[in-house]
Amino acid sequence: MIITFANQKGGVGKTTLAIAFANYLSLFTDKKVNVIDFDFQRSFYRRWSEDKDVKGEYLYEVEKISEENIHLTQNEKILQQLKGSEEVFLFDTAGNIQNNYTQVLQYSDIIIIPFEYSNVTMMSTVLFLNLLKLIKVNATLYFIRSNMRKDDSYELKPVMDAEFDVIGKVIGSPVFTRKCLLNIGTKGLTYEQRLAVKETFDELIYHVWEF
């Protein structure tokens, strides 16, 4: 199975949520997780590399995409094998539209789209959704509301939720802004980090695997 974290808008917590989800799947399900960092900032891979001196075993391997191996993600046979695998191949993509990962989007089973309630995010996300339509992506789309604050009213919430629910599923439980998530590593989740994402990821896992 290929699960891809993607959105054209950067700064919505995409890589943080990708790390948290990879950790959560590895710790609390029987899924074998493999991570491919397709963001040329390599935030996921860099964090994973930095964690080598942190106590504990790695939960999964992370492979970075570079000029030397980018052809592997454009090989339809390889992508089909990943798609048909019982293991989870989690792609963390760049916060902008790049032609070199369109095939990953096309072969994805699930695309997870973190977003915030703002005009800029709405416009960027709509552009990204138009790209998915243009390249005929058939993946199931799940939208995660990220960096939310409990004391904000979010005037755009009804409009954005209604629009996104037409083409995918907006996860009901948001991820609220939490300082503990800023320091998330790749070898586990603290008690506070788990609580910060538990309801969101439990709901997402339920929908993806229909438990």
C-alpha cells in the first residue's frame, strides 16, 4: 500500500504529521512501515538520521530520494509492487507541485492532505486538488485539520469542510497546536505526543483499513 502525505501549501505540519503517523502505525498496529522522503528539503530523512544517537531502536527505515535514485519512483513496475504490498510505503512529498512525483500520486492508494483554515491554504489546496484531477489520481483522499486552536472560531470551516468532503473525507478529529509535536522524533511517541494525535489517527486508521 502506498500512503502519501501531500499538499502544495507548506507550513501546515505535513512532515510532522507524516512522522507522527509512521510512528503511530509502527507502535500501535501490526503494519510494517517503510518511509520514502520525496521532499528535497529532506526534513523527514534528516530527523531520522539525527535520531541515530537517541536511545532506542528505529521503528522503520527511511530512504531519501535524490538525483541518483529518483528514477525508481518513476518506474511503473516498482510503484505497482509497492501499491500491491501488504506493507505500508509512506511517501512524504514536497510542499509544492513538482512533476517528478506525479507518478507517486497516481499510484497512491491513500493521499493524506493536512490543511489549515485560511484563505491561502484553501487556495493552495484547491490548486493541488485540481492537479490531482488533471493527472487522474484515483486515490482516496483524507483531509486532516492541522495546527488548530480551540479558542478560534474559523469562519472558513463550514465552506472548506463542505468542499473537501465532496471529493474526500475530512477527518472529524483535528490535530490541535501542541508544543510537544514540534520536537517529535522517529523512534517513538511520548505520552503527550500520542494523546495529541490519537483521536485523529485512530479515526484515519479506521477509515483506511475499515476496522
